Amino acid sequence: MSARTPENGRFDAIIVGAGVGGLYAIRRLRKLGLNVRAFEAGDGVGGTWYWNRYPGCRCDVESLEYSYSFSDELQQEWHWPERYGTQPEILRYINHVADRFDLRRDIEFNTRVKEAVFDGKTNTWTVKTDTGKTVRARYCIMATGNLSTPRKPNIVGLESFKGKWYHTGLWPHEGVDFTGLRVGVVGTGSSGVQSIPIIAEQAKHLYVFQRTANVSLPARNVPMPPDKESAHKAEYPERRRAAYDTPFGIAGYPPPMKSAREATQEERLIDYEAKWAEGGSISFLYSYTDLLLDKESNDTASEFVRRKIRTTVKDPKTAELLCPSDHPIGTKRLILDTDYYETYNRDNVTLVDIGSKPIHGIMPTGLRTADADYALDAIVFATGFDAMTGAMKEIDIRTDAGLSIRAKWEDGPRTYLGIMIAGFANLFMITGPQSPGVKSQMILACEQHVDWIADCVQYLRARGFSRIEAEQEAEDYWGQHNNEVADRTLYPLANSWYVGANIPGKPRVFMPYVGGVTAYKKKCDEVAAKGYEGFRFDRCVDEQLFAAK
Ligand SMILES: Cc1cc2nc3c(=O)[nH]c(=O)nc-3n(C[C@H](O)[C@H](O)[C@H](O)COP(=O)(O)OP(=O)(O)OC[C@H]3O[C@@H](n4cnc5c(N)ncnc54)[C@H](O)[C@@H]3O)c2cc1C
């Protein structure tokens, strides 16, 4: 059933995006009796898992964790076939959720929101889309995603390329067959590392163009052991609750007890080997208490990984290039792989160092670096996203008081709790910058934000308020707190997308909240319990205008 618009074009809430966050927002707000409308640029639900269809795309959180918790029936009935969900499997799951909870009827697909303007007299948002539609609503909820604005390659000569090129974040739905082709992959972040082993199996020759080496750990993916699945499902409610009491929102990993400095070299080797054999990023980071806090401790883990790379990759020069050396382990998103380093032992794979010899341009027949030309039939750009702020800044978000998000965030995002922004009343973000979103299990992060927003909306409606806005002092405090928390860790040492380093000209600001899910959720709950401390409220000028029905 397609989405219906009331004759007056007015809704209680507009939701932008139909990924896991937007879908849950539809469900939750609808249950409050709100008349909601979601707009989605794609022609289906799923967000990340709709767009990123590149070969090898897979979740790096275990599938029994990376799923919704809001319905026990749903989590009991769904069967995850592998330890880590593949993109097609996760997309199938999200489509199942959309159908099971009848969410599609409130979504307009193939519709991109271009503009959102707040009117302070009526406390409403007016939203315009690229299909020429204008709608109004009391609340506007940005479920636009943190990794949803692919960073399009800006390389001179690309338009002249005679072969085909792709971005991993905008992968063709029909798939791509690289059999017999000379392929170049530009970028060795998560998407590059996941796709490279699979493309290498198809391609005649694969050239991997690497600017900096990232850390990748073995995933150790396996078919889902039935006893593990049934044991997990038997404890689902407790496990979901326990996840909120962990730094990354993922339960089931015993927390570390001591610093890497306190362990002997032999003990460390045993511990790291066990974690390497177990697979997974959280488990590895949980080897010791201080891997993300203390450089010397971190060095012990970084060096362990470098030794693994050197023993896996046969060509010493290639191995050295693959050894991460410019950031402490874990301060960039840790990657999980299957046979990534082994792939460089294949005769048809060449690693090209574009850190020291940058790309000069693209020619009709291939790619030119500072010291060589590479003949290519296809190029894959695994160059990531304008992370965390890109999707919000693509929309022209303004107020009648003359404020705009683009101007306000010119020097980096400013928010209160990563949920609201001073000066922009009734505008909520799901997993916005300065919340732990990207540093946690993101379905949990989306659920926590949507629940908080829904409770807040209920609070407003119960008291006849039509307007909520973050106070400037609360926003300033939160920004300062974010920086202080980040500065106590090693995170700011990395040139990562957490600081916008992958986007030329983007201000260098550390964007995620890294104080951990436990502390963050506690703060959000406290704010709500104190009557939404740090927010101010107002009543409506024309309440009838936006009565629920
Ligand atoms: C390759 C990849 C692997 C990942 N792996 C993991 C993982 O292992 N674990 C984990 O926790 N997280 C992972 N993530 C993060 C992932 O983004 C989240 O887990 C989650 O899917 C985010 O859901 P979301 O609804 O917040 O945003 P998204 O899934 O990004 O959805 C946002 C939606 O909003 C739409 N949209 C944006 N702007 C507009 C607009 N102006 N108008 C209309 N529609 C708009 C987009 O089209 C998109 O569909 C991964 C991300 C990527 C890219």
C-alpha cells in the first residue's frame, strides 16, 4: 500500500530516512497515535543495507546482537544463518520487519528531502522534497544515517574513463561480474577490505590502491551453531538489557580486568593469540582495560597485529605496506575480514602505495599515479562517506529566525546529546553526532534514541507543549564534555572519519561520543527524569492546526 497524504498536507511527525532508525521511529510514533510520514531517497527500506551491495558486505557485529530488540516475537522467530549477517541477509531481515509491522504504508520512496524550514509562530516544520511535494509537521525527525552520503571520487579525468566505475556505497542492484577484468580498488577501509578478497577471485588482475594501512582482524565467520542460537534466544531479554551496560552496546564479552602494562610479554601473547583465534573486534579490544587509553599498552596490541600481517603476507615489501603505522589500533574503525591479508599472496593481486606516490588522475584506459600507469577495465571506489554530518548538511535546514544547520555546523557539529540542536526546535536526530551511535551496536543506538524521542513527544503532548528546544548552555556543556571525554582517549590521534579526515576541507572535530553507551544512556535517562533538563518548552499558538487527526 502506498503512503497517503492528508488533504491539508499536515502530519504530526515527518521522518527522513527509512533505515533501521527511521523504520523503528515510524512504528514507535505511530503507536503513540501520531500521524507520521517518512521520506526515503531509495526505492526500498534498509538504508545502509539497501545501498551497500558490494561483494563481501557484511556486518561486523554478531547477527544475534545486530537486530531489533523491540519485539520479542521478532527476535525469537528470525533465524540468522551465520555468525555475522551478510548484506543480503540483513536487507531481507529489514524488509521482513517493514512487512511484519506494516511500516511501508507511511513511507514515500524515491523521494529525497531537500529543505526543512521551521516556523516559530506555529511551531511547525515545512519540508520540501525533490518530487515537488511540500508537507508540514510539528516534529521533524532526521533518521538520515551517519554513513549514508557516499564520498564521490573527485579525481581529475574520471569522466574520460572508458571502463566502468563504482562506489561501494552506491552499488548496482544487479551486481557486478569482474570475471576476466583488470580491476582497481581505491581505498582500504572496511568496504575495500571486505570486497577485495572476493573481487580478487573474479578479476584477471586486481590492483589495490592504498593511501594508509588500516587494521583488520579475522572475523572467523561460521554458520550459526544451533545450540548458540537457542541459548542466546533463551536469554534475549537479559542480554538486551545487559548490552546497555557495556561501552559499545554489545553484551556477551567478559570485560577486561587489567592493563596491558600489568601483563608480562608472555601473558600478552597468549591473550592476543586467543582473541585473534576467537575473531571479532570487541573481543580484541577487550583484551585489556587500557588499549584505547594508553599509547604504550596500545603499542603491544598494534605490534601483535603487525607481526600477524608479516607472517601471513609472503612478500615482505607488501607486508610492510599493509602494516598500520599511523594510528593506534582501534582508533579508526576496526575492520573484520575473511582472508584479506591472504589475498595479497595471490599472483593476480598487486598492492599500490598511493600514500607516497599519489594518484595523479584517471585516463581513458586506467589510472595514473605519481610513478606508473595502470591499465584498468573497472574501478571500485571504496572511499567511504561524508560521515556523521554529510546527510544533515545536504538538506537545507533553516529556521524563520535566520539560523541554518550548514552555517551552525560550519566548524563542526554542535548538539545536545546528539539528539537536538539549540535554535532548531522540534528537530530530532537519530544517532546524531556527539552521541555514541557509530561507536556502538547501531540498532541498539537507534532504538535508544527513538525510545527517548517518543517518550519526549509523549511528555510534550501530555502537557500541551508544542515546542521543545535545547538550551544553548546545555549544548555548550555537551560539546565541551564530548571533547574532554575524547581527549582522555587515544581516538583523536587518528586521521579517521571520526574527525572528518577523509573529506578534504572538512573541519577536524572529533564527532562521536566515546564515553561509552552505559554513561550516555544514564545521562539521557537522567535528563528525561529531571523533566528534560537542558531543554525549554513552549505552548502552541494555534493548537488545533496540528491536532492528531
Ligand atoms: C558498509 C557498512 C557496514 C556497516 N556495518 C555495521 C556493523 O557491522 N555494525 C553496526 O552497528 N553498524 C554498521 N554500520 C553502520 C550502519 O549505518 C548502521 O548500523 C545502521 O544501518 C544505520 O541505520 P540508520 O537508519 O541510522 O541510517 P541508514 O541506514 O544510513 O539510513 C539512512 C537512510 O536515510 C536516507 N536519507 C538520507 N538523507 C535523505 C534525504 N535527504 N531524503 C530522504 N532520504 C534520505 C538514506 O537513503 C538512507 O536510506 C555499517 C555501515 C556501513 C556503510
